[in-house]
Amino acid sequence: MKSSRFKVTPWEVEGEVDYGKLIRDFGVSKLDEKILKRIEKHAKELHLMLRRGIFFAHRDLDWLLDEYEKGNKFFLYTGCGPSGPIHLGHLGTWLFTKWLQDKFDVELWFQFTDDEKFLFKDKSYEEIQKWTYENMLDVAALGFKKGKTHFLVDTKHANLLYPIAVRIAKKITFSTLKASFGMTNEDNIGKIFYTSMQAAPAVVPSVLAKRNIPCLIPLAIDQDPHFRVARDVYPKLGYYKPSVIHSVFMPAMSGPKGKMSSSEVNSAILTTDSAKEVENKIKKYAFSGGRDTIEEHRKLGGNPDVDVSFQYLRFLFEEDDKKLERIEKDYRSGKMLTSELKKITIERINAFLKEHQKKREKARKEVEKFLWKG
Ligand code: TYM
């Protein structure tokens, strides 16, 4: 999707995204009060990313919940494109996925698209393999349920994925992909096939069980276009269309334009950053909604809506709505300075990363157990 002001594709997010426009252009539905109530009824609470509108849209979630209420359990499917280090934006999506797994007690299929990143990035096959392993450590560290979580690596699990992908690929034309992703005759042919690989895991459990099982895909909205293309295909092959739940993007350090991305080192906080690196990055690069001088800030107040440190607290790092509200109020009124706000954010992120990094080390022994062995 490209408009004059912003662009959202699975490989590029540029400009200030208008999510209302994306809802209309992608043809997704807003997560409204009614559907949030339905989720809350089953989960007994709402995750902060639902309460705060960070997950904001869906496809066919009503249908998925209808099926769940009839006793037809769904499975979760999400993934990671391994081409560099993991950042906080990825983690938000996956921590929400973990919450869904815990609350609904369901299986998770997690795809590592090493083929995608090799085809789309100017990196060697060997480097992509290194990142696949490194990224798996981060995912394993999040504490997904063992025995109910299955990692698929595209080139390693080709025996399972490829027969499904070719069936999907046969029903997608090059002109559809050109229209959806702006591909041209100069793009390598692997890129053209790739959408069918990302579409495949949405039916893997149905293929294995030889019966249709509903699927829910949590993602940030950049990944939706693959499924928009593939959703027309699944019923033609006799499968359910997967449901999707979409989040907005965690902003880059530089502010509300674009998204946090590991291809720009200073735009992102990485899971492997040291406490000192986090502190330096936030102090130096985190876009501030504060005023130019302390006097002005005290008088006119700051703007938390664009302040990146505040947004990180809102996305993930301040669970308590009341505390978040107080920080917002104090910053808006000028009572809290940018330096004070940054200090809170640095402390929160570093407390989280300290634990995450310990679990990430332990995951070296566990990652094997998550890999699908079927
Ligand atoms: P990748 O590795 O680019 O991103 C992994 C997941 O993180 C989300 N994401 C973000 N969420 C919030 N804020 C951000 N700044 C941010 N940056 C990335 C992505 O939307 C994604 O959900 N092709 C995929 C891998 C994949 C996949 C899937 C993703 C394979 N199957 C199924 C979602 C669902 C990729 O390269 O994701």
C-alpha cells in the first residue's frame, strides 16, 4: 500500500502511517468494543496492547471466536524474518502472542523465513543461517509452552512446507503479486514464489490432522498483504481462511515516521543491547515531545503522543494504566521533564532486558526442543 504520505509493505514502512486509511485500504475491520469484550470474556482480562489500541484491527476474528465457543479450538501462527538482531518492536508482537497462547491454551506454529531474507536482502546464505539461530534464541526466551510450540525453518522443513506452498502458488498469478507488492520483471523469481511459503503454515496443522482447524495470526500490519493475497486461495484448496489480528508499529527512535527496524541500528533497541547502550541510545536518539528549554517545557508542557520514550512505556513497559496515565498527565502539563521521562523508560527497558538476556542464554539448550520434528 502506498499513498503520497506513507508506504506499508512487508519489506518497507515509510512516513507517518494513517491507520484509519490502512483499515479501509486493506479491507480489515477495526477491533471494536464488542469484540474486545468477547476476548475478555474468555481471557478474563485484556492484554495492555488490546486495552491501549495497539492491536487495533482484525480479519474474521468474530468467526474464530464463534468456532472457539462451539468447542473448535484454534491454533496460533506467527513468524520472524531472520536477517538481523531482534528489536523491541518484534518482541511486543510475540509477547502478545504468548499471552494469547497462555489465555486460550493453544498451539503455536512459529515460522523462521530464512528463504525470504536470503531472497530479499543482500546477505549471504550463511549469514542468514546465523541470524536464524540467534533469532530463535530470542523467541525461545519468551517462554512459549513447550510441546505446544513448534518452530518451522523454511529451508529445514521444506518437506512439510513445500507441498503446501506449491498448491498455493499455483493459484496466485504474477500480476496479483505485482499489484500487491509492486514487484517488477527485474525482481528475482524466488521473491515471486515467497508469499506461498509464508501462507503455508496457516494450514500446516490442518494438513497434519487431516481436518480443518481455525488459525489466528498475530502480526503488525506490514505482514498482512501476504495473507490478503493468500486468503482467497485457502478455500479453493478446501481450507478455512485464517483470522488475523493486527498491531500498529512500535516507533523508531527517530519519531513517529516509519517503524522500529533492525536494518537501522540507531532506530532500534536490540534485545542484545547492554544497559549502557540502551541508556545512550535513548538519551541521544529517542525523539522527544519536550520543548526546547526547561522554562518553555514547564510553561507549555510536552507532547507524549509523539514522544518515543513515552510510547515505549505505553506499548510494553508500563503495565499499570494508572501509572501510565500519571506520567502522561505530568509530561503534558510540564511537571515532568524529558530527562525524567527518559530515565523511567531506560530503567524499565533495562529491567526487562536483564531478565530477557538471561533467558536468551538458557535458551541455547532449549531451542532444539522447539524445532518441529515430525
Ligand atoms: P519480521 O521479522 O519483519 O517481523 C516479525 C514480526 O514483528 C512485527 N514487527 C513489528 N511490530 C511492531 N513494531 C515494529 N516496529 C515491528 N517490526 C516488525 C512484524 O509485523 C512481524 O509480525 N515475513 C515475516 C516473518 C513471518 C511472519 C509470518 C510474520 C513469517 N510468517 C506470519 C507474521 C505472521 C517477517 O519478515 O517478519
